[in-house]
Amino acid sequence: MGLCGSSDLNVKDGIDSNLTYDMMGNQLDNSEILSNKSMTKYRSIKTYNSKKILEFEIEAFIGEREYPIYIPKKSKIEINILEDKNFLWAFLPEEKMIDFKGYSNYKYNNKNLGCLLLRISSSHNYYQVNSNKFKFVSDAEGSLIISANLDIDNYLFYEPKGSIKLMIQGGELCDIKTIDELTKYGLKSINFKKKEGKPYSEIYLNILRYINKARINIEKYINDFIIDYDSSINEEFPIENKQLSPCEIDTKLYKIAEEHCKDLGKNGTSGHMGTDGTNLKNRGEKHKIKTKDYAECIVYGYDNPISIINFLIVNKYSKNKKERKILLNNKYKKVGISLNQHICYSYCCVLIFSE
């Protein structure tokens, strides 16, 4: 298996190990398949030569994604893009598929629209991948962030499709607990299994991670994941920089969120009212939720955990920042999360918080 004509990352000979990990950094048996409910297509990372080389496929997406790869400061990183006509992506309707260099006829912030960008979580410096064999020296330490060059404010005008496969050398593959410790979030271990014993899908666990990252250290979260954050929006609705308790996924709230999310997606509707006329209170009573203090947030257009949580924090269309107040309310200790496809807005995510 040779890649990109690179002698540095050619793993054709002498593979010491070929281990597979999920995108949370947990080792998998090669026969193991992640939950089919996961909305992600980048389901595994393969390692070669004693984990020194990582191979993974990234799906075309909107926003940024964090990978369980830790990059120490001043690390020499080499990226190789797999030369294969099957690995292309696109972001605009009615346009041909493109590669990682993006659309040369369209620009956003003086870079090709859709081009592949890399950065370290603690840095705002983007590295634009402009060749199949790309090298850089990290200017900071933190987790690896990958994104496409897009104007996020107009996300509904884009239709991500396709994927690119790449190899990276120079970073350290970690599980998410280690990543969160190294990046100074200190998230506590949470039991992610439902009462009936089946694990929640990877995408829901990642959404929960970013909920808790924001709650544990909102100032750091904004610096790491909301690059273009406008601090002026805090003048009327200031964010208190204090550590909140993390949330846990609740089975009943999950079922309520899933029920409403599927209803919205299937019927192409929006809002907190179901097509059968029920509201959140009705759905809570149906599933015998005891507490009367719970709240619902709905995000459309994103299947990306970071983008979903960023929308709740920023949401410039919200006059009272209700979603942010819910997300950062310390009285809420439980959450139900559901993400489904939506016939009008591509995706719909329902989050229900309770005491």
C-alpha cells in the first residue's frame, strides 16, 4: 500500500502493527463496527508502524472537527493525501467534485472555498493543505482540528458530500479521556451506557463532550472552538466564566429527544410542537418524567458536534440567548440528545436538559 509517492509515509513494507481505533480513540477489533446510528462516516483510524502513522478518512462537513490526535508544540507534522479519484469532496450544489485544494474559482478569506485547513486547538493559526505531501511545524500544543474553508453563516447554501483519505505522522493518538486531560478540560469519566446496556452512538457521546467542555470551562471552549467569536454579544447577555457541573445522558430524555427529532426530520417541520399537536410537556408526561423543570434546544443544518454546541452559544438570531442560558445553566444535570436527517435542513438535533 503506497501513498502519494511519499517515501516518508509509504507503509507498503514492514508493517509492525495494523490496529484500528474508533474516532473516540478506543481500540477496536478489526471486525467490530460502530453503531449504525452514528451519523459519521469517518468511523475509524488505522495505525501503522507502531502507531507512528495514522490513516483515516474525513467526510466533507461544515464547521470544524476535533480528532483524538494530540500535537505537542514544535512537532513536525507530515500529511499525505491519498491519490484516488474515489476520495473527493464538494460543498456547492451543482458543482463538480473537488479535491482538498478547494474551488479555485471561489474565495473565502482569500483562500479557495472548500480547501482543507488544519490547526491546533489552542491556536488560531490555520495551515492550508496545498499539496498531496504537506509538512508543517506546530506553533502550539493541543488536539488536531480539521476543517474546510467555508462561510459558516451561509451553511444552508452548502451541500457537503464526498470524503478524503489522509495519513498523518507526528501526532500522538489518544483516547478522548487523555485528550481532554492534555487539553486541560479534566472531564470526569461518565457512564455512557443506556440502562438496557447498549452504548449510545459515537456522535451523541461527542456532542455530550462538547456540552461538558463548554460547561466546565466556557472561556477556554470559546478560545479553542469559536475562532470568530464576537465578544460584543456579551454586553447585553454576559457569560459568567465559572465551572459548571457536567451533564450526563438520561435514557428517558434521550427517548423524548429522539421521538421529536424523528418527527421533525421526517415531516420537514421545525419548532417545539410535534405534528401530532404535542409539546415538550406532553412528551415528558408520556415518558413519565418526574421533574417539571426541563428545557429543549433545537439546532438545524449541522451534523457536526462542535458546530451544534457553537450554535447554542453564539446563535446571533436569538434575541435573548435562550439556548446559551439553557446550555450554561448549572441546575441542569441531565440531557437527552438526538440527531437525525431533515428533509428540508439536511440535519436536525434536539437536546433536552433537565435537573
